[in-house]
Amino acid sequence: MAEKQNIIDAAFVGREFESRMQVEEMHLAMNVGSGDLPVLATPVLVSLMENAAMNCVAPLLPMGYTTVGGHIETSHLAPSKPGAKVSAKAVLTSVSGKKLSFDVEAFEGEKLIGKGTHLRFAVEAATFLAKN
């Protein structure tokens, strides 16, 4: 059986990227439909984590490739109110063919508000979009 070729060099394991946002009305659980309180919605926090992972490897991909989320497992540990500045950090932990694994963490200032793992797959965009 042929060894699968990594889509990006495994030497990039350990690469990090941080995405940032300020919590606004549109990001609140009561406005997203995931709860009824005026705090950062978990789906928005997950989106920020995915964004950090996507951007962590985007510059490393071959022309015409992108990544898509395959699995995320997170804990949302603390609420963030409107106006809070939140960041999410993704660290590439492994590369196996087109499969890219990340550790993700989210912070409000120095306070850890979320953590987990995320799996993304590198795909050729045109081929992926052509699938039914």
C-alpha cells in the first residue's frame, strides 16, 4: 500500500495562529438562537476557533486548496459579555495526508473561556464544490 503524502509538510506541526473579535449584539446567545442570555454564544466561539485553525494553515496549502472542518470537540468554560475582547488560538498538532489536527483555546484577556480539539481536511476547492 502506498504511503499517503501529506498535503503540507509535517515540519509545520507546532505552527500557531490567533483570531480575535469583540463581542457584539449579533454574537450573543439570545440573538444566535443557542440560548436566552446576553453572553457570547457557543456557536460563535466555535466559529472563532475554527477561523484560527483555518488561518493557521491557509498560507501553507497548494494553490486551489482550502480546508474544511470535519470535527470539533470543545468546552465553553466561562461567559463573555458584550464589549468583551475574545481571542482563539489554534496550534497545528499533526498532519496525516489531508487530515490536519489542532488544539484550540479561547481567552477573554488572560482568562481561559474555551478549549478543545479540531480536525480539518485539506480539499481542492473546485472538486469539493462539485460534489453533491
